[in-house]
Amino acid sequence: MATVAHEKNGEGEEGEVNGTSPDLDWSHVLLGVGITTASHPMTYVKVLIQVGHEPVPPRATTNLFGRPILVLPGLLQYMGHIRKIDGFFGLYRGLIPRICTGIIGTSVNSHIMEHMRGFHPVEPIKDTDDLKTVAEKFVKTTSQETAARCLAVVVSHPFHVVTIRCMVQFIGRETAYSGPFSAVTEIWNNEGISGFFSGLVPRLLGEVFTLWLCNILAHLINTYLLPSDESMTNVSEFKSYSQAITGFLANMVTYPFTLVANCMAVTGSGLAAGQHPHMPLYTDWSDCWKHLDRMGQLKRGSSLFWRQYPRRHYVLNKGGFSDDM
């Protein structure tokens, strides 16, 4: 059963495992590196928004119904702000560890799937299978993909942490995570081994929920909405489209896990972005989730083009903007 790549996350969110094919195709890996590089400025902006960094004040405008509202800068304006401060190549801060995250995750995922399908093969679902057999095959296949995905996330997570922290250095203008050796030393000296796995739990939960939701939706669409005859024109194309759509929908539903994971990768790190007034010091990921939920910010960073200012939680002071909680 094929699954759709997840971009935390986040991002694809950040450093996602791309698919669950048992055969590692390095041409696809290189293609993924190219896509990651091209989309990195967008991911960089998304991460800064996720941790709550808003360097450009909102502007007054009106919504579709003519009501006055405040909107925050969109993707292009935010990128322009970064470029003004750090130059063009400043938009690629954190690219190298992000590429490492993706390559390591993809490699581990593919090798684990290869071994599991070799030792515990599962026959493809057939039209003649009864409901019980279909359910058993689906659960076994998705469980194998879940195990491979989880192990890949665990192995690649230290690089994910370095990626996020390298990006958010922009806020406090630090340099501790500017190189791989300095980043490892910084985490090891200040947090120990646990620092390399900051935010792992919500990231794992997000990956698992996304995978199962994506597979369930794709199976329902391919089974009950599309013709079963593969020889019919465009059926295979429709199935690939359905996988892309279900992946997008699944990522929307599980986005809060990506947001919380990235915030937890920063809080308590010693960086300005993870300290007051930029971010509270969260005790654990559930504390972070509850705080963001209380603020109505669990979707923060999910939209990069039209971002309405959350007037419910902030007040405008003479000196700037401050939390109203």
C-alpha cells in the first residue's frame, strides 16, 4: 500500500520521510533534495511563524464583508524582511541539517520496510477478499509502515532539532548552531542526550496519525469511489491524485502536532526564541498544546499568505505588541 509523503510536517514540514517504498531509489532522493532546497525559504518562514516570531507589525485592511481587520505579513513580505537583514543566502539558514534529516529518514524507512516485507510479506488486497481479510491485510501493511516511519523519525530527529534551532537563531542573532559540531556541543553541554530528542513525542504522534488517516482515506476512496478495473483509462492517475489529496487532508488535521513538536524543539534550548517574551518555558508537550489551544493558536503557521492578526489575544501598545493573557 502506497502512502503519501508528509511535509511537516513540516514540514513537509521539516525533514519528513518521503513514502514507504521498500526500494531506496537515489534518483528520487536527489529529486527530494532539489525540492527541499527550492522550498526551503518557505519552510524557514513557516518555522519562524510557528515559534511566534512576528517582526513586521500588522496592517489595517478589510475582509470580504468590509469589516476592518488587521493582517500580518504574508510569505513574500516575510522573506523580504529576512533577505533585508541576512541577504539572499540568509533565506537558506538550516538547509544542510534539513537535507540530512530527509536523507537519513528516507534511508532508514526504506531499509526497515525492505526487511519487514522480506520476513513478513503481506499479500496485496484483492477484489475477491472478504471484509475481514481486507481489514487484516490493511492493518498489517499499515502497521509495518508505522514501525518503519517511527524508527526513521527517531533516528533522524536529532538533525530535525538542529534544523529548527538553526532557523530560530535568526530571532536572537545567536551563532551557537551555525555549524554541525558547534550545534552538537551546544546541545550536549546544556541538555545532554535528551536535548537531541526535544519534541520527539508530538512529532511521532503526528507522523502515526497522519499515516493511518492518509491510508484509511486513500483505501476508502480507491475501493468505493474509483473503478476497480485497473485497465480502465486514467484509473491509476486518479489513484495517485487521491493519495495526494488524502495526504494533504491528513496533514491539515494533524498540523497541531507539527507545530507543538517544533515549539518543543526550541523551548528551554537557551536560545532567545525559546525564552520569555518570545515563548513560555513549557514543562512538556501537553503543556505547550494546552497553551496554544488556549490562545487559539494551534493552526499558527498553517497559512502563509492570508494571516489575520489574532486580536483576541493581543493588545496594541504604544511600544508595540504584547501578550494580553
